[in-house]
Amino acid sequence: MRSIGFSTGALARDDFHRALRMLADKDVNAVELSALRQHELTPLVEQLGQLQLARFQYISVHAPSAIERSFEPIALELLSQVAARNWPIIVHPDAMSTPEEWARLGDCLCIENMDKRKPAGQTAKSLAEIFQVLPKASLCFDIGHARQVDPTMSEAWAILQRFRNKIKQLHVSEVNTQSKHDSISLESILAFQKVSHLLPADAPIILESRVKEPAINGEIQSALAALTRFQTFNERTIKTVYEVEGVYGLAQPASAPNHFAILYVGQSPNLRERLNDHLNNPPAPGITHFFAESIDNEEGRDLRERQLIAELKPVGIPYFPSKVGTFIAGRATNSCNHGLDDRRREADGEIPRKRGDTLVGTLRREYGEDLAEGLRSDARLGTVLRETDSNSPSKYLKRRR
């Protein structure tokens, strides 16, 4: 189960004990202990050893949002005790009077992107300047702040493209025009879904929505809907997927509510293009939902694809009409099976790489005798790619269709 929970400051201002009681019987496994006001930090740190936190898989501490320069050395001493527990420490960039001093917190220091009120940390460019001073720091990506700064989510995209690998925690809520955290609206859900496929799938979710105790579980469901792994498989939602490299999965609803049967897992250098291929060229039968994750290097995509196949165990779908009778499994049962994207897979689901010295005659046995017409059977794949100006076998095969 993905780590998800609340900030204590959102539930009970100045009273983390009460907030923890509110979460006691809720379906959460993460918590952010909040000391948003300077005077809250000392009592929080002094009582950490007495709090009942064993049920939480993920724990972080939010440092004061404003710290007087004279109190900064004291704050750093207190927060060093948190770092000794190896808990992330969420910090607003403008709270640091002397940023270089905060480097002592190492990779426990987690910088949060900011809302419109703040003088720094709102954009990818501003965050880059901060990380240049604090290279070991990680990122707490506040998706509500990003939307308030730029409702088109373009700045969110820019931050995620540049710093996705630094993300240690997500903050989720609606942030209003006064920079207050409200419960998540439908408009926020639709906006957040535009970049949900760029978020690390394992990043803990901390809600900052100011809600009453009876609304906690409902707000968690809203957050999961906003960051849902699965989106409806149609032209409108595929258009919201960026043209980036990554892995993806195709699914249909299972018998249990809000559960999905995974039909196929694959990867692509262009997620939007590949999903459109599955939708239209020709339409892949039985698919109602998809998920996508952005990964910007081939090695990372290969690893994540194998992890997803092992985790989700795709059950397969009927193939296209041109190959009636064959059955496509996301995890091949032998080395001759093909994936939905017509790529051959080994028994462990891995896609073998075509070498440039592979003979055309060998390829014709797999892809048909009309492949590379005009070339001898002892010609090499590298020759085919050069003569057709194709930078990969998949590009060449796509042009043949």
C-alpha cells in the first residue's frame, strides 16, 4: 500500500496530540508532524520519543514556515535531532536565513516548492538555484502550490521534468487565492491528473487539506483520485499525457470496486504516441483504463517494466484481428510470445534488444519476407536503419505499417 496520511497541522493547529488521535482509527500509514509556527518546534521535538508512532510507515516533520534569524541556530539544533531519526524535514526556502548552514541536515533536508506569497521556490528555475547551494537536499513537491502558481500546470510539469528524481514526499490539497489549504475540489483533481503520470509512484502522500475528522477518509479518496494510477483510456485523457519517455499499463475493471485487472505492461520513448497507437492502430480490445509513469532513461525503463510485470502480473488480452487465435500475455510464457506492441518478449517478460549486426534473413523469419525489400538476406540490421534513416528498429517497423 502506498504511504498516505495527513499533516497534523492541517487537522489541529498547534495540537499534534489531538491530530494523532484524529488519525488513530483512519486508514492512513503516514504522518507529517507539523511545527509550522516557531514556538511549536521545541515542544514537538522534546516529545518525539513519547508519541505513539509505530503504526506509521512514513514519518516526516515540517519545520516552521518562518524562522527568526536569532532562532535559526536553535532550530537547526532541534532539527538535527529529527535528522538523527532519518526522518525527512520539510522546509520552506525563505525560512532559511543562511541556507548553507542547513546543509548539516544532509539528505533529510526536503525543500518545498512555494505558493504565490513567497519570494523563492515557486519555479523550476528558482528551485535549481536552491539545490545548487544544497545539492543533497530533496524535494517536497506541493502540487497545490504548483497549481496556484500556474493553473495550466506547465510550471508543475517543468519542476517535475527537472527534479522528479529528487522528490521524497508529496503535499496534496487545494490552495486558494489567499494561499490557504482547502479540501480538494473536482477542478483540482482534473488539474492534478494532468501531471500525475510524472509523479514517482512510491512517493508518500501527505494531505494538507483543512478538514474536520469525519471528512478525513473522503479527502484521502479525493487525493487518490487526483493522483490515481489509472485514467480512462480515451483520446481526451491520452492528450493530457506528455510526450515523454516512460512505462505504462493497460487495464480493465475487476470485479471489486476501484480495482483493475492489468492486461499489459510496456514501455515507450513517447508515452502519448504509444498510447494513441494502442487506441487507434488498430484499437486494442478490452482496454478501459491506463496508467503511465515518466522515466527518462532506457535502463530505468527496463528495470521499472520488469518490476511492474512482477508486481501486477498482467493477464493478457486477445490480439489484433490479423492474428486471430493468439493470446498476448504481459509476461510471456515462452520466448516466442509477443507483447501488445508487437515486440517479442522472453520468458521473464524482458524485451530482447536487436543488435545492429543481426541478419536481415533472421529478421524476415520473425517479421515477414517483405522486410527490407531489395536487400540480400545476409545484409545487416544496421544497414537497414541507415538506409531508411531510422534511429531504432521500432521506428523502422512503425514506418512499414
